[in-house]
Amino acid sequence: MTFGGYLLSLLIWLPIAGGFIVLALGDRIAAAKWLSLIVSALALALSAPLWALFKTGTAAMQFIERSPWISTIHSEYYIGVDGISMPLILLTTLTTVLIVIASWTNVEKRVAQYFAAFLILEGLMIGVFAALDGVLFYVFWEAMLIPMFIIIGVWGGPRRVYATIKFFLYTFIGSLLMLVALIYLYLKSGTYELAAFQRMPLNLTEQTFIFLAFLAAFAVKVPMWPVHTWLPDAHVEAPTGGSVVLAAIMLKMGGYGFLRFSLPIAPDASRELDWLIIGLSLIAVVYIGFVALAQRDMKKLIAYSSIAHMGFVTLGMFIGFQIVAATGRTSGIGLGLDGAIVQMLSHGLVSGAMFLCVGVMYDRVHSREISAYGGVINTMPKFAAFMVLFALANSGLPGTSGFIGEFMVILASFKANVWYAFFAATILVLGAAYTLWLVKRVIFGEVANDKVAALKDLNGREFFVLGVLAAAVLLVGVWPAPLLDVMRASTLHLAQQLLVSKIAP
Amino acid sequence: MNPLAQFSVSQFNAGLNYATPEIYLGLAACAILMLDLLLNDAQRRWTGVLAVISLVITAMLVAVQPVTVKFVGLGGLFEIDRMAQVLKVVTLLTVAVVFVYSTDYLQRRAILKGEYYVLGLFAALGAMVLISAGSLITLYLGLELMSLCLYAMVAFDRESGIAAESAIKYFVLGSMASGTLLYGMSIIYGVTGNLELGAIAAAVQNGLGDNVGLVFGIAFLIVGVGFKFGAVPFHMWIPDVYEGSPTCVTVFIGTASKLAAFALAMRLLPEALAGSQPDWSQMLIVLAVLSMAIGNIVAIAQSNLKRMLAYSTISHVGYVLLGILSGTAQGYQASMFYMISYVIVAAGAFGMILLLARQGFEADKITDFRGLNARSPWFAGMMAILMFSLAGLPPFIGFWAKLGVVQAVIGNYTWLAVVAVLFSVVGAFFYLRIVKLMYFDEPTETTIIGGSVLMRTVLSANALLVFGLGVIPGTLLQLCQRALQ
């Protein structure tokens, strides 16, 4: 077996093992920090060969590792990646390194536990994206809640306990319904292998219930309207690092779940119920867009913006059925899926960066209220440049990553129905409105008060973190081809799965 | 037929052979009782040491028995199969761990008496007899031997008024339940004409399944089993007894006696009355749903940790019943796994209370765990593992338990599976509250955590076992699968 043979396992278990060692370091704060940095950087370095050795042009799983795990329930330790999960793993490793660097000095209590929680979380999140066995997936998916619960609860804001328990219970209830669906599929197929779930014929009633059970889990995670209410609370109360992980990666797991579970396992139910998802997505885009306009708290505004953008992701995933119905052609399905995935990655970079920007200001002023700021550009010109860039990316400016995904999804919805495209495109207007208005109030104008006047510009560490994200946002924005190449085979394969009915003749 | 006509010496000897561990434990308990008279208070710890040693030896004697198929001996009174073997080993080791946890606690409150250990040993013997019972008589004998010891243990702290109250409550209600159970047994005997479980099963299979008298008897059996389990609506004694007993007795009732209750249910329902499974399944559905509902919801309102764990037990019993009521071998295996894993976790959780307790301070308020992470990150971590496991989160053993029983009911009773998972969300809330107190709140006191090195080691091992078996549950799952094929 080659080096690539254990790459995924290393990516999962190295951060987790590192996290436990950091935990054991306890009061030796400097050692804990440096070890966290080394471990997370190592994980990032290990994900480079994942990209380099990845074979484009095939939808088959790669870097497969498979060995028996629990024989009594036929569950295996079965991991692998395809073009959908690989970029998300890269996003995870990149984000974690940046979080470790960004949190270097602004954690005061229980420092080792803080960094350990993020490392363990990283390993578990990579496990979610890599798992190809239902039980293994579920174990990572649920275990992830524990470090996040602790992160929000220990290092969060004043209402952190309320926020973290709400986050936990919302996610938990959805996940358990998914578990029931997974067990049903297991009893039917005799294995927990996801590929077998995808192959197995199911009648429409079964598919509908399974689809709804999965929807309960993934809609909460995305989050879709009307089960989104945990997100603004969790985001506002979480420490900066926690907000970044939530926005950049955890929300993507809902989208990933739709792609890996709902669509291929229950394609007929997905087609029957696509109106539901499309409707909820458009509500998220339009209604939540307006809600975002009304926010006075910066983090809350970005949280609502996240919900709206994730509405775009789910729209792109489910618009394909309408395209086939409207035009009879199947070419648009892949476009919607591609757009959705690019939008997920882009949102991961942009929203993570926006939360980091808020974090930078919060560290200095200790307020997230928009009204506490004004004219930041006068005292923090470098920071202002980054903030404006990310704001423009958030509102979908061509040349940034935000544009690519939104454009593809709007294009796909145009093929289905002009009205879908019309409502979807309001995100360009509303997104620009709430983001740029935020920038106008916070960054531009006269220096609002003494605190803003006393602001110091970015230090080297912050500059590095935001610089890396800015480079990534621009790179994906002007040259998305490599990313699309990686994804293409997998999304085409998925699109084909969607077109074949699983109802047994 | 005259039983003596079938009597054969070799058969009797084989029976005695298989009963060696019980005989050994009985003799050891008597010997320790005698020996304890010779010890003064300073040497009293040795009673505990000897008790633990004899439990471990008994467990080893059971473990080495070559059990492949079911063996019925001693004139049908005694039977041993793989399930009995596994349950006995787990029970004995649990009691040994409980004794380790208890010694410090007893010493600190100056009630370290030899009787605690001797009663505990006899209760363990009762549990073993019950687990290995081949007829209704031995079933009842084992149950009463265990229960009477437990009644006395609850009242063991003579100075405590609340303990005396709990003991009376436990005794009166327990006797009523035993009486009901005995009444049910007598009806079963009247209908089938047999006391041996195997013969009853055969009679029920051969056309007695729908007999009204039989179903009437089953209803009484369910009441008795429900009481010993603590399933709603026969749960009233659980919170009061858990709260009122000295914690070292609560942990005994919460762990070892639950395993015995499980054996009681398994012997009576799937073994002896397999033929009327639809009848008792329906009754158990009511018990299971009510237990999950009442247990999980009422636990939220508790401020006393022992009381909260009492309601938590009630809810977990509901989940155990799910597996039994499914009426399949997979379901029974899942229930057995659930029971064993629950006992491991509960032993750890009560062990934490015992660890934090000090002279004149019980540490049984939920708020006593406030800020534990600042006082001892290690034991806060251990408690967090136990709480997440009770909530049924992976990668802890409680998740696999829940997975198994939910798996058992999907198909025939899918709605029950949905009910079960929804109530476990309710349950997650109060387990999370403990984690919240330990991690998110600041401590109100700064005392150093006590406990002997032995106790700390065993407690840590107990919690780490919950984690280890959560990551690699295969062995225990296989053990339960082989035990109940």
C-alpha cells in the first residue's frame, strides 16, 4: 500500500490525537498553542497530496480505506473521497489552521482546552466528509456536536448557555430522525455501506419518509427556513473561532448531506418534493435577506446572510428536476449542482473571513453593535481594504468567488423558470444592500467615537490570516477551472443518479 | 411423574458442578461474616478487601465454565446458558466495583460496618440464583434473597431518618410487588401445571397461548417485573429510594439489581412464555412508552442528582423494554447490551457522586458539580463522558445501546422507534445541564477532590471503558449476540 493508502485516516486521526495531547498539556499554554499550530499545519500539509494525487475524470471514490469495524451490525471503517467531499476537506484543514492562528492571543481562559476542542473538531469534521459507511458517518456527525457545544458554552458571549443548548438540541433532534432512516435502510439492505443505499430500489412511500427524515437532519444543519433560528443565536454567542467553523464548515455539512444522502438515496422523493425545497430556499433568500437588512448586530447580520446564501445552495441542488420538467433537457442539472458546491466553498471562505473581520474589531472595541463603529477606515486602512473585499465577495461581485456559484445557480434556475431566477437574483440586490450598508456604516464615514479613534490597524498575524483568505477568494473568483475539474465527474455522476428512478418496476 | 424417578447421580453432580460459583460465594459470605466479628474498627477495611476478592474469584469461576448449550440441572431448579454466564460475570464485577467505590464513603461517615459487605454478598448471591433459575421457585427465591438484603442495606445508616423512611417504603412496595409476582406465578402454575420454565414454555407452545387464565397470570407477572425494573407506572419507589438511601446503596440498587431484574424479565417472558409473545409485547409497549416519557420529562425538573439519575434509570428501562418487546433474538441481544452498558455508565455516574462526597456533605445536588472543570479537569472529563453516554451520543457506549434497541423495533413498530428517539432528545437536555454546570459555570468551592488512589483509578477506568467500548463496541456486541442466539 502506498503513502496515499492511509492519507485519509491520518487526516482524521492526527488532529484528534493531537487534540488529546494538547488537552493533556493543561497549564503549559505556550506549548499547547505551538503544538496546536504544528498539528493543524501538518493536517493542512497532508491535505495537499490529497489534492495533488486526486484523479479527476472519475466519479469513483478515491483514497479508499476499508476494514471491518463492528461485525454484528455489518458496519465497516470505510472512508474515501470524491470530487464533492475532497474540496470540503481542504476547506476544513485550511480553516482550522487559520482559526488557530487567529485565536493565538484572544483566548484568556482554559487555553489548552480551547485549542484541543478545535483540533478534535477538525478531525471529526474530516471524518464526516470522508465516511462512506452510514454508522461511521453518524458517529462523526454526532460526535462533532460535543466539542462545538463546549466551544460555544465555555468561551462564548453572555447568552452562551442558551445558545449552545439550543444549537445542540436542534441538531440532535434532526440527527436522530436521520438515524432512524439509516437503520431502516440497513435493515432493508443488510449493510451500512452508503453505495448500497444508493443502489437499492425503494418505493415512493419509503423514499418519501426517508427523504423527510434526512431533511430533518440536513435542513437544521444548513439551516433552512424555518428551522434556522438556532444559527443567529449560536453565531452571536460563539467565540470568533467557533463562528468561523460554524459558518465555514458546519453549515456545509447540511449541503453535503443532501448531495450524499437525500438526492442519490431518494431521487424519486426528491423529484416529488423539490417544490418544498425550492420554496423554502426562495423564502430563505428573499425573506431572510430582508431580515438581514434590519440587524443591528454585525455577527447577527452575517449569520442571516449565511442563511440566505445557503438557501442558494439548496436551490441549486434541487433546481435540476424543474429544468428537466420544463425543457426536457438534462444538461442543467450538473450546472445547478456545480453552482451549489462552488457556492458552498465560496461561502465557507467569505463568511469565515467576515466573522474573522468582526472578530478583529471585537477584540479591540468589545462590541458587535454596528452603531458602536463608524469611520474605521481612518484608523485601520489595511483592515478596511480586506473588509471591503470580503463584503463585495459576499454580495457576489464578479472576480470574487461569490460570483461564480451565484451566477451558475441563477443560470440554472433561469432554465427552469424565469420566476425562480427572478427571486433567486434578489440575493444580488439584497445581498449587496445589507453587506454594503454594513460596510458603509462601519468602515466609511467620519470617525464615530473615541474608541474607533484609538483603533490600531492589523498586526502581522491578523494580516496573514485575512490575506490568505483574500487570496483564496480571488483565486476561486478568477480561475475556478481547477475546482470545477475536480468536481465535474462526481456531479455528472450524481446528476445521472437523479435521473434514474429507484422505484422497482 | 415422580421427579425422583428421573434422578441420576451423574446429572446431579453435573448440576452441582455448574453451581460451584454460587456455593462458593455463599460459603465465602458466611466466612466473611464470621471473620468480621474478629476485626476491630481499624481493621474493618479488610472485610471489604476480602469481599472484593471473593467476588472476583466467583466471577472467574463463572467465566471458566464451559457453557455451550443450555444446561438444566438439580431437578430442573437450576439452569445455565451463555446469557446467565455473561450476566453473572457482569453482576459480580459490578458489585466488586461498587464495594471499591463504597469503602471510602462508608469510612468518611463512620458507618463502615462488615454487614454492608455481607449483605451485599448475599444480594449478589440472590442475583446469581435468580439469573440461573430454571423454575419459578428458584426465580422467586433468588429475587427475595436479593430484595431482602437490599431492604436492609437501605436502612443501613441507622442515624438517618430519611434512609429509614426509604427502607420502609421500599420494603412495603417491594413486598407487594413480590406478592403480585408470586400470585402471577401461581396462576401460571395452575394453567400449565408446571413450575419449570422449559415445561411451561412447552405447555404454552402447545396450544395454551391464548388461554385467558394464562394472559391473566401474565398481567400479574408484568406488574412484578415492572416493579423490579422500575418501569412506569410501577416506578413510584425509585426516586424516593434512590434519594433516601446512602449513595453507596443507591449505586447497588441502580446497577446490580437492574441486571437481576433484566434476568427476571428474560426468564419469565421470552423463555417461559415465548408462546404468548403478542400478549406481553402489548403490555410492555405501554410500559416502555410511559417510562420513556415520564422518566425523561420529570428528570428535567430535578435538582437532586440522585433523583435525576433515578428518573434517568426509569427512562432507560423504557429503552431496555423496547428490545424485549420486539420479540426477536436481535431485540433480546440489544436489550442485554443496553442493560450491561447502562450498568457500566450508571456505576460510573454514582461513583462520581461518591467521589465528591465528603464528611457531612453528600454532593448529591446537581449544583455541587458546578465548575468541576476548574477543580479537576480530569474528573470533569470523566463525568462528561458518562453524561454524553447517557444521552446516547457517539462515540460512547450509550449510543450503541440506543442504536441496537431502535434497530430492534424498526419494521414492526417503527412509530415506537420515532417516539424513542424523540424522548431521547428530551433526555439529552438534563444530561447536558450537568455538562453545562461543570464546564460553563465557575466553581463555588475549591476543596480538593478526595478519594483513595484505588477508587480514583477504578472510577477513571470505568469512565474510560465507556469511551473505549464506544469506539470499539464489537466485542461486547458479539458477546451479547452469542449469549442469546
